[in-house]
Amino acid sequence: MALAIASGTTPEKGLVTAVVGGFLTSLLGGARFNISGPTGAFGVVVFGVIEKHGYDGLIVATLMAAAMLVAAGVLRLGTWIKYIPEPVVVGFTAGIAVIIFSSQVRDLLGLEIAKLPGGVAGQWQAYWEARGTIAVAAPVLSLVCLVVILGLRRVSPRAPGFLIAVIGAAAATALFGLPVETIGSRFGTVSGAIPPPALPHVPLDKLGDLLSPAFTIAFLAGLESLLCAVVADGMTGRRHRSNCELVAQGIANAGSALVGGLPVTGAIALTATAIRAGARSPLTGIFHALFLFIAMQVAMPLARHIPLAALAAVLVVVAWNMSEQDRVRHILHTAPMGERLVLLGTFGLTVLVDLTTAIEVGVVLSAILFMQGMAEAVSLSRDGAEIVARDIDDFTRPADDRAIQIDALPASVEAFKLSGPLIFGSAGRLADVMDLSPGRPRAFILRMREVPFIDTSGVAALDAFVRRNRLRGTTVIVTGVQPQPLAVMRRMGLTETTPGFVLARDFKEAIAIAQGQATTA
């Protein structure tokens, strides 16, 4: 209920999500221990989508995200989770924690604000303008709930601190008539019924606008569910089926959306709690959903007494747990500067702009850093000595930067060795080869045994290198090509039939071919 309220919806939508989405995920999923439902990560996205497109827009976006998740699972993209850089995950998770905390200040202090803005900056401006409406009862009740939750975690970690704090706050509010806002005063009676499936009414021309939030929902649902499964694997020694889990999450999100729920994903805190309590199979998640449904039928009339200040205290603790301050400090103190900037950039954009932009920019920055690292990993050497280990600015390269001839080579034959993956970020190394070659040799030996991978840009650079040498009468002899580069080269038309290009098994054969070239000349 707290997560649903933080998302800008009504409490029963959070309950429906946990029952329907949690049941379907446990029934169909590939992670034995995942407990699914609404999570804090979705609060930011859901709030923004509802504010911009309405609740019907959220339902359509969730259905689109469900289709994306099913497609990702069918296409076996579940293993791609390992390619999301940790600074991006930590950055947007910490940013979401800040946004959740910011959204709860109104209820923590009992401020009288008719409609809370969506952005963090706008929220704090509204808080400042409403500072004179602080009610003493709400912050005191919030503080007591925080003390109870944190105290029970220290004294009795297995005790349900959240539940005890909320029930105690509700009882105190009802018995003593505390002047605080409750679920009943803001939302009325909470229904325990699950609505029948229904499709929303959204014009087709709005689907394009919903594509971006749908992608974000799908990304978060897949990411958090698979991260949850990885955590569960670490605690139990079992292995999950990532693609099966993605399909199940897609079906669960579709089911939740059709009955008026919220997006669904694996909840790491709930899953870890279930495992520590003795969970052994997906039946734990199924019974979790069934017991919650029974509670909805029995206890929902009492939910109207729950003070919003108590739920705000719960979400403050959730936000603190999400912030992962230890991982943030570790990355900021130990990681290279580029990865620190990725974390801080993702965090800042999550808080100040939106989650979709933050993820896009974070992943792009990480990809650029990766490309730079791969380019730096490629070195050009001659006779065992590195000639070019990193990019050199044209203005700082010495004019007489030329290699000395290797005595063992035949006259008018040059030889260099490439090491590392030849990809688009490092393809310029081949241009350095020609710059470092004195005169116009009859044959050019390029040793590629230590090139494990080549992409389209690398083949294009190699092809251009061959053509440039052919124009000045030089034959390029490539030795020791590994299977992957050889397959890509042949697929792109760079083969033994290419004029001026020769493939040799090893350096000895290359020298023999080069001697033949020199003799012919």
C-alpha cells in the first residue's frame, strides 16, 4: 500500500499487484525463490507516467512492457543482464532512493499540500511554501515508527518491524484520535476485491508517446527480477533460468495491468526474507499471494485507520536500503575516474531529469569508456618492442618517429605485430603501421595471432590498409589469424582472392612468401 501511494495511485492497486503479479510470477517463473510485487524502483516511473498520461496510459505502457519482456525471454536475452555496468545500476538505484524519500516528506511532516509536484525540485519548493502547516502529531508518529522499525532490526532481526510499526501506529491513531491524515481520510475505504480484467481506452496515436516509459518499465522489471534471482542464487546455491523468468515477468505484468494493478518485478528484500525464513520452492511465492488475498478480504476495513505518516516512515527505511551507500562510497573511492562520472551522472539525471534519460546516458557513457579501454588495449609492436600503445596526438608525434629495420627480415620487407581486439575504437592502429614504415617495402607482414576479435570496422580498416599498400606496390601478408577474425574477414569479402592480400599460417611461411615477392621484384 505504501508503494502504491508513493506511486500516485490508491492503496488497493498495490495489493492487487502483489496478489496477481506475485502469483503468476511464482507459478510460471524461472527463479524458484523470487517474491514479486510492486517495488520502490517503479514508484518514480509510475508517478511520472500517471502524471503525464493518466492511469490508462500506465496500463497501456505496462502491457507494452509485458510484450517486450516476453519477447526478450523468447529471444534468449536474459543473459544480457550482465552487460549492464554496475555504476549505472548503483547510480539510478541511489537516485530512486532520493526520489522516494523526497516524495514522503509531506506525509512525514504532515504538510498540507493539495497536489504534490512530480519533480524533486518542485517538491522541495512546495515543502518550503507549506512549511507553516507542519502538524506536531505527524512528525512525532513518523519518528516513533522509525525508532520501532530500526530498533527491532537491531534487537530482533526476524521480527516484522514494518508490520508492527504500522499496526501500532494505526491502533494509536484510532484509540487516541490523533490528528493525522490516514488512508481513510485521503482515499476512503480500501476495497479487498480484485477487479475483472479490462482493457483501457487509449487512442492509437498515443502509443508512440508511451513507448519510452514502456521500455523503462520493461528494463526495470527485467533488471530487478534477474538481480533478485542472482541474490537468491547466492543465498541458496541454486541457479535460476533467466529467460524463463523474463517470460513469466511479462505475463505477470500483463495480468496485473489487466486487473488494474501496477508494474511487477522481483522484490529483493521480500525474497531474501523468505529464504531466511526457510523458503524451498516457488510455493512460497504462491502462498504469499494467497495469504495476502485472504488478508485483503478480512482486514481491509481496518486499513482506513493506518496513518500516512507511518507508511511514510516505512518508505524512508525502504529508500535508505535502496540507496546502497556502501557500494556508492566504494565506487567513488576505488573506481577509475570515468566510472565515477558514470555513477554521478546517472544519479544526477535520475533525480533531476528522469530515469529513462539517466539509464540511456549512463549506458552510453559506459559504452564509450569500454570502447576507449578496448582501444587502449590494442598495441602495435616491432621486434618485441611496443611502437604504439595508445593514441598519440598528431601535433605531439615526433617527425622522425620511424622504426629501425629488423636485421632478420629480407630486404624491403616490413613486419609488425598487432595485439588485442581490432574493433572500431582501435582500428586506427593500422594507419599507424603505414606511418611507422619507412620507404615503400615490397611486402608487409602483419602478425595477428594475438588479435582474438575483429568487428566490421576492424575489417574495413584492414581492407583500407590493404588497398593503400597496393597503390604503392606493397603486398600485405597476414599471419596467424584466429577463427573469429578469419570468419568475419571472409564473410566481408577480405579473402585470399583479394588483390595485394595474402594469408599465411605463421611467421616463417610469411617470410618465405615475402622473399618470393622481393625476388620477383
